[in-house]
Amino acid sequence: MANVEMGCTVCEYNIETSRRESMTMRQVASKWKKYLALKSHDGVARHLPDMRLYSPRQLEDMLGRHAFVVAKPVVGGGGSGAVKISRTGNGGYTYQYMHKKRTVGSFAQLTAALHRITRGRKYVVQQGIPLATIKGRPVDYRVKMVKQGGGWKTTAVVAKVARPGLFVTNLCRGGTQLRAMQALRSCFPAKLAKAKKDTMTGVARTCTYVLEKRYPGLRALGYDFGVDQRGNVWVFEVNTRPQ
């Protein structure tokens, strides 16, 4: 009986410790605020896709500048609410929401469709990046950093491959997790693969310095990186409560 009681006490201690850590851990939910913070650093800014707060005018301008864009909620994760949008070449537009792809004939029809999807939530519009693929499926990367003692440690670098038919790679949307080097070697020669991984971890360290300076109290950060078909490394977003 004493052992059982001791075990319960340990469990209660661990739960309470986790609760306290969660309460003291700084969270920054807004993608837009984190983007602005990172964009302030010249070295990081060149790894950031163009991003704007959503409005019909900004969407139209972005579609005129980029081959495609991705609209996503300012607050949220897991790929929820993300919409891929592009022009069709004949004055129309194509958008993909989850598995469903639709084509509309005018910009007014496009914004009406987005209005139904966004349901009044604030959105950002991000420059679309043509990612390197594995068997035609887009792949991106998660770099996780955790503050331990007085410094930051890189605790994970993994790849996420999109489920067939989707453009988001999130595991909760059916994506497949691979080792980062396994995925990179599937897309690039071995020497280039190692260089891409080193670039991602190096950029993540710089981003962490920038974000911690702006938002003291951060304890864990999960960076979503992409490597495009030319080998350029991009930071899509950062999660202050990574899984």
C-alpha cells in the first residue's frame, strides 16, 4: 500500500510540475507577430517567404507576384484552415482546401469562397514555395529547440512528407515522419543534404535569439522549414508550443 501511495504522490508531483511549467512558459500565438519579429533581422529575413495580413487587395497583389500563395489563420496550427490559391491563366483561380480543389471564374468568386472558409477569422497570405518532393509529395522539416539551463538545445530535426493529395505535411493530417537526412538525401546529393540541414539548424538558432529577445520567457520553439526545388531554405513559421 505504501508503494502505491508513493507512486500516486510521484504522479501528482509530475502533473503539478508540468502544470507550473506550462503556466510559466511564454506563448506567442500570432503568426503575424512572430513573422514581424523575425523579419526585423536581415539574416533571417532572406529566409522568410513574403507574408501579408489577408485582405482582398493584399491577396490580389500577392497572386500577381507569386506563382501561388497559401492563406492560413493568424492563430492556429496543424494545417487547419490552410488554403492553397493560384491563378489558372485564363482569368480564373484555383484553390485547394484539404482534399477539395475548386476552380472559379473570377476574383469575386474566389474571395466569396474564402469568406466561407475563414468564417470571420483573421488570416495571413504567404508566398507559396515549390517544395522539393519525395515521390511527388511535398516535404518540409521541423527543427525543435528547447531551453535547458541557460542555453538552447536542438532536440529534434525531422522531415514531414505530405499525405498523397494534400499540400500540408502535418502529421495530424496524415503526413509521414522521416529522419531529416533520409528525406534530404532523397531530394539532394549527400553533401548538399548535409549543408541544408546545417543551414536549417543555424537559421533556427538565429531565429531563437531574435524571438527570445522580443519575447522573454520562451522555453520551447518548433520551426517549420521548407527546402525548395532549387535548394533554397525557407522558414514558414514557428510554434512556441511545439509537439
